[in-house]
Amino acid sequence: MKNRWISYFGVALLLVSSTSIFAEGTVYKCKNAKGGMSYQGSPCAQNAQPVSSWNAAKNADRHLVLKPKEGGHYFVDSHINDNALNFLIDTGATTVAIPQSMATAAHLVCEKQTTINTANGTANACETTIGTLTFGPFILKNVAATINPTLDQPLLGMNVLQQFKISQERDEMHISAR
């Protein structure tokens, strides 16, 4: 399999070539309970939409539109190492931040103890690396993150967001590949 990696600010975006393992079979466009989309090689539990090839799937929907939720905040369904979670989009967060319980479920390990500055003051945390982070049509590899034991909501921080074109129109946030 031929893969091409493009690295931006320490985070690699995987672009899978046409020799992908999915090129030979059917790829399913699946909708989860919250309306988010994902592409996979096996049938979805429900709401599956087969597409003709992995190339068609990876180039479709390269634009994500989000509506504000509670308090006017934007959230996005995602996966960390195949574990589903819902990120709050946080332009004030330097990096992706994961609550301890979710990090444990995603098999993230503490690589280095650190102290971070939060809106509530300083806190002890761990630096970690997320093997695969997906949201919308985007797949990121080896994403720097922090594990924060006092955090309740995972935060999608600027180390990821700065890699995309982001705009807000009326009450929609648009995220697209650069």
C-alpha cells in the first residue's frame, strides 16, 4: 500500500492512495445516532449508504457544517482510536484535551507529566499522542493531546483546528480542508 503523509505543525494528515485496502470492496457511508458520518469497510448497523469505491468516499464531503448546540457552542462527533466521543470546538485550547476517563477508554497513555494553564488556573495533566483522530471526513494521525483529569468535555484545540479553513456564517460553522 502506498501512503503519502503531509505534516502540518507536528500533526500528520494521512492521504490514502487508490491502492487502499478499501479499493477492491464496498465502502459504507454510515450515520451515527447523532447524525455524524463515517466511512468504513463493513456494513453499518443502520443508515448505511454504499459508495462505489474508497476514492469516491474519501473525496466526498470534504466540508463539514456544524450547527451550534447548548450555549451557542459547536460540537463535533469524532473517534479517537475507534472510540466515539463528542468534542467541543475550542479555539481557546492550545491542544486537543481529553478527560481522563475517555483517554483510558481510548487506550491513551501518559507519555509525560505536565502542568497546563486553564480558564480555572493551572492543573496537572499528561501529554499523550492520539494514534488516529477522525471527525467528519477528516482523518488525522499522531495528534498531540493532553489528558486532563479534571476535564468533563473533550476539547478540539488549535493544534488540529489550525490545519483547516474555518468560517462561521449566520449560525453555522464550516470546516474544510485547506
